[in-house]
Amino acid sequence: MQGLFLTLLTMLMADVALAGTKEDTKAAYERKDYKSDVKIVNPLDMEGEAWVQNGLADAYMLGLGVVQDHVKAYSWYHLSTANGFTGAVKNRDIVAKQKTPQQIADARKFAQDCFARNEESMQ
């Protein structure tokens, strides 16, 4: 559940940049305020927090607080896996079986772009 919460937070933050803490994300999740959760967690996903990225993937996969989007779910699972969260591999592969090769290519491009933005912000 914590991973899903963090996923939702990250996804919403991609649209609206709000600063927050891990405690803020937990509080929003506990009150089932998924949109706020996603808004708070976005800064964490850009810092390469693989568990946050996995949570965002879960949110897109299940449609919690965001529009369900399996391509975005694949992208975030892929990025989470690349950042060392092995728990995302299974879900990434499940989503991949349901997508076309072009959708997978688009999702990987999105993940690469996110990774590149993260690398630039760290310099």
C-alpha cells in the first residue's frame, strides 16, 4: 500500500509542482487524498527514489488518483527497476505483455527522458 500511495503522489506532482516531505505524503495517503499525495511525492521521484517511482507506477496501473494509463505505468516500473527496485520487475513485465512494441518503445523513451532530467538536476 505504501508503494501505491507514493506512486500516486509522484504522478500528480508531474502536473503540479509542490514541495513536501515523506511525512506529508503519508498523512495525505492515510486520509485517502491521493491527488495531494501524488503532488507531494513528485520531488522524490526526480531524486531517483525507486520505491516512489514504483508507487507511481502502481497508481497509473490501478487508476488511483490519476487516469489509468498502462503505458505510463510501464514507464514508471521501468524507471524504478533501472534505479534498483527489483520488486517492480514483475509488474513491468506483466504490463509489457499487454502493450504493443510501439507502446513499449514510447514508455521506455519517457523513462529515459525522466532519468536524463534527474541526472541534469543532480549536476
